[in-house]
Amino acid sequence: MSTIDQKLLDRSENKCELCGSGDNLDSYKVEPKDEEILVCGVCKEQIEDNSKLDETHMYCLNDSMWSEVDAVKVVAYRLFSIMKNQDMLDMMYLEDDVKQWADDGLPDEPDEDALIYRDSNGVILNAGDTVVIVKDLPVKGAGFVAKQGVAVRNIGLVPGDETHIEGRVNGVKVHLKTCFLKKS
Ligand SMILES: [Zn+2]
């Protein structure tokens, strides 16, 4: 039993910051930062041992993902990732540094590692890279052209498809073919 920081209790109003329960409250450190959230016994067990994740209980994340507290959003993001709930991940918006924090705590994806993503020059692309578009590309459904020379920062790899990455162009999340990109 650890002592819980009073500030944490005040912020959370003595409730689990994921599901709102008041049972068996404890703090949970959101690695690698030194920030904590308040969680109940049920949530804590599931966060610490992801094999115990109960998707029904974790419906609570549909509310807590909108928390004002970055550390809570980071935990929600990680849990959605582990549960492969892409719809929810797409709905979440994390600032770049918060996203990085969330990604830093995620287990490596072995099946993603098996695929190798390469740019137009055959250079290997990794999530988080910046790429430059080498050819004007109409973006399907978005009604604009991704212009040659535009940089796309903090790309993501499209799971299961090594010919596409995802990134934001004009503020819109799009999939781009790797053969029209150059790592910068
Ligand atoms: Zn809880």
C-alpha cells in the first residue's frame, strides 16, 4: 500500500481517473514520466497485466479519454492500442509530446516489425519519421492535392501494409504510398 499524493486525490476527487470507481484506490505511475494517475483496484490490475484486460470494463475509457489530464489520456491511448481499438485511437487527439509519451510505454509490436517500410529510395521508414512528398498526390476523399515538397512529420506505419504510411497533410490524417515519399 503506497501513500497517495494529496494533489492526486484532489484532482481526481477521490475517484478512479479511468472508470470513476472509489474502490481500492491507488496511484499508478505513467512511465517513463514521473506523473501519476489515480486508479481503482480493478483498473490497476488490468493496466499492470494486460493479459487481464477486460474490454467491457474498459468501456470507461470512452469517457476518460477526454480527460483534461495528459497522463490519463496517455493511459487510455495505450489501452486502446493494446486492445487494437483503432476507431477510438482515431478519435483521440494528443499533442505531439503526449503522443510520444504514450508510444514510449507501448510494448513493441512484433508483427509490425516483420514488415519493412521503404521510401522511394529504398530507405527504411520508421514510425515518427519525417518524410517529404516527391510528387503531387490527389488525396482520395479529402478534396485536395498533397503537394510535392510538403513535409509530413511524425508518420505512422499502416499495420499490415508496408506500401503505405499515415500522416497529417493540411491537418487531415491520410494514407500515403511510400513510393512517393522521401525520408528527410
Ligand atoms: Zn477504475
